[in-house]
Amino acid sequence: MRKLLLSTAGLLALCLGTPASAADMAVKAPPPAPLPVIYNWSGFYIGANGGWAQSRNCWDFVNDGVFVLGTFTEGCNSRSGGVAGGQIGYRWQASQWVFGVEAQGDWADLSHTRVSLFDPTLSLRTKTDGIGLFTGQIGYAWNAALLYVKGGAAVTSNRFSILDNLNFGAELASASSTRWGGVVGVGFEYGFAPNWSVGVEYDHLFMGDANNTFNFVAPLAGVVLNNRVSQDVDMVTLRFNYRFGGYGAPVAARY
């Protein structure tokens, strides 16, 4: 009987002590949450662009001492068309600020023809077939979103022609011009996948004035005519870039 009482008492003590022991056990802490991955804009990139542009040109025929005395203002004309090309550059990021340099080249189809005010038997044609930009950038990033401004040098490839309206628009004289000027622009870009981004950009090119000399062909061979052409170009392009390097790195601070 005594052994039975002792066994019963021990069993009761074991049952009563088990919940207390479980309560006293240390609770394991959950694993720490992973640090956020921040999009890193630093690195070399290459991309393609395409969109719309408009070129505005103003002609003046200037004094040649024979056909034009003083300056004859021909007026201005504008023509819009497509542009397509590519860009290559490098960016580096410091905190949320992003700095960069970029070179961009585009084929363009911006051409306009109108009857001359100086001589209605003639027409004037202006064609821009190439645009280049060499710019610096400064931007502000919200993780994978980047807003930036840019500025620098611009170059355009142009051909100016004088056409004979009495001979089915035959070209009487022409002058080619590679013109340098300046550009300012603004853009927004978004990193939609590791290393890939898409954006939209607006640029204004101010090319100033340039003088051209036209040497006529038959039947006006030997005739020389001088003119001055001013030019401004507006561009809106959609851009895709591929950036070489990693997507980003875990950091402790959130933007």
C-alpha cells in the first residue's frame, strides 16, 4: 500500500510540473526580415530610342552685292517627323542623387519645302537627317524611378536646296551644313526589371544661325547666293536601356 501511494504521488507531481516546465521554455524569435533591395542606377548602359521631332527654320537672303542688296527675310517654316537611334552612357549614384554622361545619335526625317517670297519661280527646301547629343545629367531617384535633367552640346546634319518651280522642282543649288549648338532636356526613367529600364525624354535644341553659300548649276551656273538660316529642334522620345552590372544591394535604410 505504501508503494502504491508513493507511485501515485510521484505521477501527480510529474503531471502538475509539466505545464510549468513548458511555460518556462524560451520562445524562439522569428527570423529577421530581409533588408529591402534598392535599385542601383550606377554603371554603363546602352539603349535605343525612337519618337517625334519638329525642326523650325528661318531663312534670310543676305547681301551679295548683285542679286540681294541688304537682307531679304524669307520667313520661317516648321516640319515634324520621326526620329530613331541609340544612346550609350554611364551613371553613378550617391545616396538618391544620380549623375551621368551620355552620347546619343538619331536618324531623322525632317523635311519642308515652300515657295520663295524672294522669287516665286523658286522653292526652298530644308532637310534635317541626323541629330547628335552629348550631354551631362543630374537626377533624383526613388528606388527604381529616376527623374533627371540634362544639358550639353547638340549637332544636326542639314541640307538646304533651291528648287526650280518652272522645271518640275529640279534642284538649282544646294548647301550642306553640319551645325553645332546646345541642348537642354528633362526625362523620367523606370527600372522595370533587373538591368532594364524604360523612359520618356523631351529635348530642346537651339542651333543658332549659320551662313550658307549656294553655287547654282545650269541654267544659272556661276550665280552665287548667300543666305542665313536659324534652327531650333524639339524632340520627344521613348527610350529603352540595358545597364551592365547587378540589380542592387540590400541596405539598412529605406528611401
